[in-house]
Amino acid sequence: MADKRDYYEVLGVDKTADEKTIKKAYRKLARKYHPDVCDMPDAEDKFKEVSEAYAVLSDEDKRQRYDQFGHAGMDGFSAEDFYQNVNFEDIFQGFDIGNIFDMFGFGGGSRSRGGSSGPQRGSDIYTEIPITLEEAFNGCEKEIKITRSELCPTCKGSKSKPGSNPETCTKCGGTGQIKEVSNTFLGQMVNVRPCRECGGTGKIITDPCDVCHGRGSVRKTKTIKIEIPSGVDEGNHLRVSHEGNCGEKEGLEGDLIVTVHIKKHKKFTREGDHLYLEQQISFPQAALGDLITIPTIDGKKMEFKITPGTQCETVYKLKGQGMKSVRYNNRGNLYVKIKVVVPKKLNSKQKELLNEFAEVSGDEIKHVEKGLFDRVKDAMK
């Protein structure tokens, strides 16, 4: 997933593009890269890329997931899940769409859109969690509440009231699919779609369960603990297996996808594994040098040497004092930017010493005469 291009970039549209604009962009690119007309070596890969982008952005639910979670939001979708809402016949009039279905693994010249009679994996669910920068550094355990679909405890997912059995659908004969044959100039095209009568299950629920009302599942809220690894960064996704919605017909549960958000820190800013700190010092400290104490992300104080003659905006690098890395057994750096603070008010002794310093340094200080407003202000004091 990490290597995939942004879907909006693939189609060359803005994130605010409407359905019509997205379809128009896809039609143009898909016809350009269709293997029947394009002899580029990577035509099939290009065609698959634009088709996947369109399949996601043309579906309201998938597009919403993608906008919020990026490619991680598409985890768990099969090829059929991606393309089940794409009407290839409408877009590729005059092309052999059987080749398209072969490319996406649908097989032959038939188009199957559901009606699976075997176990089906449950869908993933998504949530977000805020943590502090210190928690991201050390790693932590968090409790979160999630609401998901679980198998109905009464009917065990059968959807029927205990003691009753569903009837075989007479429309599809229990297959869950309806085959439609159409004649084209290319020959016969077989289109397979889910049976509308039974919803692709092959069964008709005549006596639905009183608890789940024939859905086979119920919504439940639960609290779970999740481990946040040290070094986790803003926007990282954590996957918790089998904590998503329940599957159909004894299928596995989906997963829980947790997006991490890191709260703004009062002192440190972060870029990757590196940390940045602004440290204020006085003019004498900058000129003479000093040994000061600075904070670190692990909560300890660290002695830090200011070199004599340090200029404002000077940046010191402290190796290995940044964030821990999720992937590697090392730490980033801490970069300390120096801010020399000039006092706004001076007493007479300070002024005398600074004037003496300027005289010794050969600097001619031209004192600014106070204006009327300043003199009135001083008199009021």
C-alpha cells in the first residue's frame, strides 16, 4: 500500500471533484491504457491503476474511507469488493470487457458481483486515538471504546428464529446469482449479478430472529486495550486483528484500524525521528559561554555547553537525543536553536556597564532622545 500513488493524482482530479468529473477523467485514461488499443509495455499496470482509483473514488463509502485514512482504509477489500460497483459496460462500449474481468481475476467473459455462498470476512472498523509526544517516545497502553457488529447470540448468525429454517430462494434456485445473457457484435456476453430477491444469499428468511431482526448480527460496544509502540508518528495506522465487524457464515472478523494523532508539545517540535527545541539565553551567556540545563524528551535534564560567542539562531545538534525509531534500534537527533534575549528594561548599573563595554569595543552609541510622550510617561511614574 505504501508504494501506491494518491488516487486523485492517478486520475488527475482535485479532491473536491464531483462524480461526473471523476468518471470523465477515468473514461479518458482507461480508454488510453486499455490493452486493446495501447501497446505500451506497462499498459496493463496503468490500466489497473486508474481502474482501482476510479473504483474507490466513484464509491461514496470507499471514497470517504480513503479521504480519512488513505490507502490503509482500503485494507481488507478484495478485487471483487473494489470493482463491484463499476459499470464497465457503460464505460467500455465497443471493447471486449471479458479481458477486463480476466485482468481483475473475475474469470472468463462472465461478470460476477456477489452471491458468494461461502464464509465472508467481516469489514474493518476505524477509530482515532490522541497521545502525547512522551507517550509516543516511550510507547504506552491505551484503552479505547469501539462499537462493532457481533454475531447474534440468539440465532448465531443464521438470521432465523431458533427452531425455524430459511427457505431456498425460488428466483435463483439457491445459487444467490442470476445470469443474464446479452448478444453483442462480439458474441454473447454473460453477466452474473446477485439475486435481488434473496440479496445473493440463496435463502429467504421467513421467520426472522427476534433479537437481530434477521440481520444475523447485533451492535455492541466494548472496551479494548491496544499497545502503542515507541516511536509511533502522527498519522500512523495500527492494526488490531479480529476486532472489526463479524463475518458472514462463520467468516473471520475484520480488523480494527487505529489512526494515531500526537498532541502539540509545549517545548519540542518533531520531524520524523528528530526533535527541535528553542532555547533562550542572555547576551552575557552568548558572549561568554555557559553551562546550562535543557529538557529532553525522556524527562531527564541534560547539561548543555554554550560556546563563547554563540550567535542568535545558532543550531546545535545533540546526536541520539531525539525520538526512538519504530523500524530501527536507534534514536533521532535533538536540534537546539539558540535565541539570544535582549532585555527590554535596564537599570542604571546595567546601562553603565554596557556603555563601558561599548566604549572598550570601539562602538559609538548614539542615545535616542525621548519624545514628549515618553517624558510624560516618565513623569506620571
